[in-house]
Amino acid sequence: MTTVRALAPYFPPAVNGGGPIRTLDALVRTAPDRMQVEVVTRDRDLCADVRLDVPRTATLPGGRRVHFVDTRGVDGTVRLAAAMLSRPHADLTYVNSVFDPQFGVLPLLLRRCGFPLSGRFLVAPRGEFDPGALAIKRVKKQRYLDVARASGVFHGVTWHASTELEAAHIRAAAGPDAEVVVRENETTLSAVSTRVPVRPSDRFEVVMAGRISPKKRTHLVIEALAQVSHPVRLVVVGPVDDVAYGRRCVAASAALPEHVSVEFRGAQSHRAVLDRIGAAHAMVTATAGENFGHTIAEALSVGRPVLLSDTTPWSARVAAGGGEVVPDDAWAVTLDRWAGQSTAERVRRAQDAADAYDAWRSSPPAPHVFEMVLGLH
């Protein structure tokens, strides 16, 4: 039986890491039955000090195993390295980060130093090579990329991109000769949309789901609301992973006019986020870049249009009926226009969003990325 070892900073029941967690969960659950898949991950959620309520090793349906490792301190890094190198050695090692010191840098260094990790090595940057993501801590990231290329750390690695655009970003960062497999991210979302009824309201109800961080550009939407003339309530769902930036967003929300409110609800379960989006009229994201954008798919799946920046793979589908692509200098005017819509218009927009989701899900799936890399399809 073919063995696959997936290395990921976070895995369910962790939720704070956002879309990459759900991507990996779907990837593991949809792997072909002839593959033995195990996951090595942290035993704590993003920004959390308390251990997840899980055993050291959990078994998923289909015999998939998840090893939750205490990675704190030097001893934790040693434990993690031992888990990565445990026997039997995998036919494929799947790495879900480039810049995470323990789950991105460490396995690549172990491989470069000759430790037996796998026959094939597949790395998914998960949007870390997007220009918007690289702009954050640019100098530090660029130094690592320069050293990695020069020392051969990326030599022989296969890269997983979810779109052709991400493939171009990978080659720009890792080198023009990088071997890239393009396969859209797996999802466990429903095959057809759930058309949640639209609640009539004089106030425009909108949700922003995801980490509160410079990459997500939460501030761009909050600051734009200062210029909106119609009543709006924005609910922000997600953890703060940059304390100073979180304070900036809270301060911006406190300065808004009385007819506009912002509520910070913190991290919530996947189901709670979906319910929150379904209770709103639309979802909004001003992200600086996404390799996929799970929350966008999730909003469309419950029939909610999305207002988004032109930095995700969803621009064409959203522009065709799933919402609106918003230039950075047009957030205020766009939000005000949407806030002034009638109930009938909101119902029509919801139907268009659900139609966009159904059109996306009707596309025939490609082979699983593990099969593509191992030549088993």
C-alpha cells in the first residue's frame, strides 16, 4: 500500500488557522483507499496555549491517523523531527507550509541533510508566495528563499499549486525550473448549494471571516465603513494573530458613525461560521492574496454573495454573478451601494451566488493530487 505522510502546522479540531486546515482535512478524507495517509501536526491551535482535547494519536474514518505533537521548545522540535522520520518511511511526504519554522523549514532541512523522509516530496505553499503575503516580513522571507535556492534545499521538490497563478508565484519564488503540479484544493463542502432564505432588514448585514491580520487587510473594510451613508453591521469572525494590528482594527471600528457597527466575535467553529454567513446578506474579504479562499466557497455554498479584492482565484466567477470584485480604492462606494439595496435585490443576489456555486461544483473533478504526483491516476 502507498503511504503518505502529511506535515501541517494545524489540523482539526484546530480552527484558528482558517482555510488551510479545511483544505488538508478534505485532502486527507478524499485520498484514494489504496493510500495509507497519516498526518503529523501540532497539539495546539493557532494563538492558543491550551492543548487540543485530542489523544496523542487519533484515527479518522478510512484508517487515516493523526499524530498530535507537543512542539513547544527545543524538546518539542526534537519530538516533531522524530515523528517526521518515523518508520515506515513514506512514499510521499506532503508539506503544508514553506515559512513555518517547524513544519516548513525543518522537513526541508532534514531532507537536504540526507535524513530519509520519502521517495517524493510535495510542498504546498498555501498562498505564502502571493505578492501580498511575501510583502509581510519581506526581508526575512527573501533571505530564507535566497539561502534555500543557493543551498539546494528546494532541489528535487515538487510543488502543489491550486491555480496557474499560484504556479507562477511559486516559480517566481523558488526558481523558473520548479516542478509544479496544478490541482485545485479539495473541499468537503456540499455538492449543491444550500439556499438559505434572506432575512429582510433595513440594515446591511455583512460578515468578514478569517484571521485578523495584515494579510487579510481587515482594516481596509472597517475604515471604508466610515464613509457609508446607509446602516451597516459588520461581524468579524476569526482570531487575532497580530496584536498591534488587532488594536488598529478595534480603534478604527470605535471611530465609525452611529449608523455603522462592527462586532468582533473571535474564533468560532466551521459550522458556526457558516451559520453566521447564512444569517447575513453578504460576505466581504479584502485579502491581499489567497491560493484558494475557502470562506469564499463557503459563502457561495449558502447562497451569499461575496465582495472581494482581485487577489483570489474567484474573481471571474464572482464577477459573473457571485458578488463583486472591489478595487482597493472603491470599498466605501461599493459597500454603500450594496447597503442601499432593496430586499428583492438581496434575494436576487443570493440566488446568483448559489447559482455560481452550483456551476463551480458541477465541474468534473481532476485526479487526487497524491495520485498525480505518484503517477497512479
